[in-house]
Amino acid sequence: MQSRPMDFLLYGGIAVAFLAAVAFFAFHTGSEDAVREAFKWLGFGAVTAIVFVEAIRRNRRLWGKRRFWLVLCSFGFVQCTLGTVALWRIGSVPTVYWALLLPFNFIALDKYMSVFLDSDRR
């Protein structure tokens, strides 16, 4: 079994590799619009990952329940669908908007989970 520091290094390495790939793609195209486009999607992915990793971490005792994963996946599907549609229609998204969106995303997921998992979360 691996230790937590090794897991952290692995996840950090994956994140750095992903960021490097997105940055390479964006800068390699040479277009300023491509850079904005890449970072717009990167911001959406980062906010989504932070929210879902935190939700999974806080609900560790529900990992064995199928209902937890169904609720989480259904919220993830809705978020990714709405986020994708919104980002296709928006030209660029300043970084500050991602920071402002994060707390609302946490609240929305928590409320959604409390509606469907209230009896399991106690």
C-alpha cells in the first residue's frame, strides 16, 4: 500500500503534466485566442475537480454506497453539460470569475447531495 505523500506526488505529477500539455497546446498554436480558449477550459476543469475531490473527501463513509456515486455522477453530468454549453458561448472568462464561482459550486453540490443523501449523511 502506498503512503499519502506518494499519492500526493502522483496526483501532483498528473496535474502538472496536464497543465503543461494544455499550456504547450495553447502556446504552440501561436494564437492569443487559443491561449484564452485553453485557459478557459482549464479553469472550468480545475474548479470542477476541486469541488468534486472535496465532496468525495468529506463523504468518505459513503464511498461504499451506490447511491452516493449515482448522486455525485448525476451532478457531475449536469455541471459538465451546463459548463460546456456556457463556455462554448462565452468568448473568454477572467480568472477572478472562476474564484467567485467556486463557493457557489460547493454550495450547490452540498445542497444537491443533502436532498438525495440526507438520511445517509447523518
